[in-house]
Amino acid sequence: MRRPSARIDQQGLSTIKLGTSRFALDDPYYLVLSMSWQAFLVSVLALYIAANLIFATLYWASPGAVFNARPGSFGDAFFFSVETLATVGYGEMHPQSLYGHGVATAEIFVGVFLTALVTGAFFARFARPKPRLIFSDVAVIGPYDGMTALMVRVASRRLHAINEVRGRISYLRTFHLPDGGTFRRFYDLKLVRSENPVLSLSWTLIHPIDEDSPLHDMDEARLRNEAPRLLVSINGFDEAISSQVNDRHSYRPDEIRMGHIFVHILEDMPDGAVQVDLTRIHETVAVPEGQAVGFSDS
């Protein structure tokens, strides 16, 4: 017997879980929040049509249950069900027999619950806080303060600042065992600054690569061999929506550039304001080995 499985492709990491299902009907709240907007709208439409088809069949199965409906017309029965479920009632058709009144009563009762459930699902999806963070497309390993460092840049797309921001970079390394097996281990990379009182411009997370760093002596060959993943997570309080926000981004080996630094995206304006150009947040520039560069991690 084939075991249920689900594949998740998230933040560059692909995971296949056996013994579980993407569409777990025993966890409807998670199912509603985790599906895409397209799938959610299609599901609501399918539920709406299915409910009307069921009740239309009940009306159609008993001729004379609906006044002014054409005998044997499933279309009339269906559209009468639509009017009843929505409690519109245009007046051209109405229940005529005791059976018709009973089915209409049951449909209105079901309609109340469906309206409440769909409304709640829409509200839950809209009410979820969106972090609206933007991460640099690549991470860089380049000179910093007389040494080499790993750097990732992040900024907020919103105009309002994010307060009490905390950043974290984890390094996922794959080890190859003598018997041919593999195991994976996460390392927390020490940052120059893991907390930021306010994120209003941009923030470069910097991990100095010293002798204690898992990235010590990292080069292109080792990067390809270890096939590491960098997982960057950010959390803070968004004052615009008065809610805690969290976001994360991962980097594959081909998204880590050796010997590069980020270009400057901050500019002091004549009136004293600071301008940040988010359109260039992903841009990097190669730095010759041994060349000293100026840098700002704000």
C-alpha cells in the first residue's frame, strides 16, 4: 500500500514527508491558511456550486416542490437553490409543498453556516501579518574590517519602521559518512550585530569568518563539495500593523558569491534625510584580493 506523502518547496529547501498529506482534512484551519489564494478561491467556488447542486437535486426530485418552476427543469431547481442559499428570494419561485419548505429550511440553515465559515476564512487570510521584507538575492563573502566576512542584506518594503529587530544566520552543512550515508547539521553563525533597535533603511547581517567559524578557509571548491545552505531569519515588531512579523530566506551554494561586497545603497540628501535605494539591494561588486574597502552595515 502506498503511503501518503507531501512535497514542500520552501525557501530553496525541498522536503518530502511520508505519512502525511498536503490536504489534511482533519486540520481544516491550517489547510485554509496554507493554500494559495487561487486554490482557496477555487475551493470556495467548488463548495458553493456543490451545495447548490445537492439542494437543486432535492428540489428537482420532487415535482411541484417549487412553485412556478418548470416541470422537470433542473435549471430552475438550481437557480432557486442559489436564491435560497443566498436568502435573496426574487419572488418568482418559492416553496410550494411541505417537502419543498423542508428542503428550503435545511438549505437556509446550511447557508448560514457556509457564510460564516467562508467569511471567517477570508478574514483569517487577510488578517495574517505580512512581513514585507526584502532579502538580497545573494550572500557575499568578502573583505570586512581587515578580515573576511559573510554578509547578507535585508530591508523593509514598508514605509514605517520595524522595531526591536533580531537577525539570525544558520549554516546547514552536509557530512558524508564512510558507509555512503549522509547527515546534516545546523551551525548558528556569530554575527557582528544580531539585534537592531529599528529597521527603517537597510541592514547588513555580518558574520566574521575567523578560526572558530564553520566557514573558515572556505573556497569555491569546498563550497561546491559541501553544498551548504544558509538560512537567514528575521523577526521584529511592525509598528504600522501593531504585530510581530517573521520572515526567512535561504541561499544555495550558487547564490553565495566569493570575493564580492554589496554596493552602497544609502545616500545623504542635502536636507539631512537619508535615501535608500531598494532597487539596488541585490547588486554586488567584485573586490580584488587584499584590497581594503569602505563599508557601512546600517
